[in-house]
Amino acid sequence: MGHAAEILGVTQAFLRSLDAAKLLTPGRSEGGHRRYSRYQLRLAARARELIDQGTALDSACRIIIFEDQLAEARRINAELQHTHRPNSDPGPAAG
């Protein structure tokens, strides 16, 4: 946790607050230390950005969750559009 906090330029207490707010659920090492994925570090950095702009912690968490859901919906939409795109070549003409 100390290394993650150092990378992000935040306190360990800040990371614990994101854990308490259920924005992050870090894994645990065998020794019980919190282990953050790169994805979780990106979420924490985004939370820090929003909070630095004056957004309350709970609101920042909700915004991040919505942003993440929107990105996933856009990804799925693009995938479905690609998969279900009508073939531009109709093939041989029926006669």
C-alpha cells in the first residue's frame, strides 16, 4: 500500500478511504498487505483528480463507477456493431 500511495502521490489513508467507499477492493498478499492492480491505481488516480477539483469522495466514487460503466457499454456497443454489420457486398445478383 505504501508503494501504491507513493506512486499516486497520495496518503495511505486516502487509499484506505477508497477501499472503505468500495471503489477499490485490493487483493491481499500472504502477509495481509493490500495489493493494487494497474486498473485500481488508475481508478485511484481518477478519484484523486476529482477530489482535488472539489468533488466529495462519495460523489467521486459514483462518477468513476458511471464512467467505467459507460466505457464498458461503449466497448460492447462497438463490438456488437462490428459483429452485426451488414455485409456491404451483397454477392451475386439474383435473377
